[in-house]
Amino acid sequence: MTKLNLLLVLALVLCALGVVTAQHKARKIFIELQQEQELAKKMEVEWGQLQLEQSTWAMHTRIEKIATAYLQMQVPDATRIQVVQPAIIKAARP
């Protein structure tokens, strides 16, 4: 009878250690998940800021201002503008 009790106590201790280990791993993984979600939110905010910055840098008025102020570029007269039609390329026949 004492052998059976010792065996049951040993099984109980092993099960308890298993439960504690599993809970510890689960908490550790949950904390890691929260950290990764926070990082994802920060990256999403940064992505939005970068998109806004890109749209600001690419504004037509800003580019035109730089072209005229720093590069001394001018819009040509209407008489000097020539529109070229693209050539139509016929598909090669087999």
C-alpha cells in the first residue's frame, strides 16, 4: 500500500510540475505576443507617416517650385510645344 501511495504522490508531483511549466511557457509566449503586437502597431503608424511624407515630397506644386527656383526651369511657349503621337506597333504574325 505504501508503494502505491508513493507512486501516486510521485505522479501527482510530476503532473503539478508539468502544469507549472506549461503555465510559465504560456505566459512567456503571451508576453511575447503582446510585444510583437505593440511593435506591429508602431510600424503601422510609421508606415502611415512615411506615406504622408512621400505624398508631401511628391506634390506637384513643390516640384514646380523647386524646378523654377533652384533649376531655373521655365514652361516653354505654346508655339514650342510639339505633341508626338506614339507609333502603333503591329503584332507579329506567326
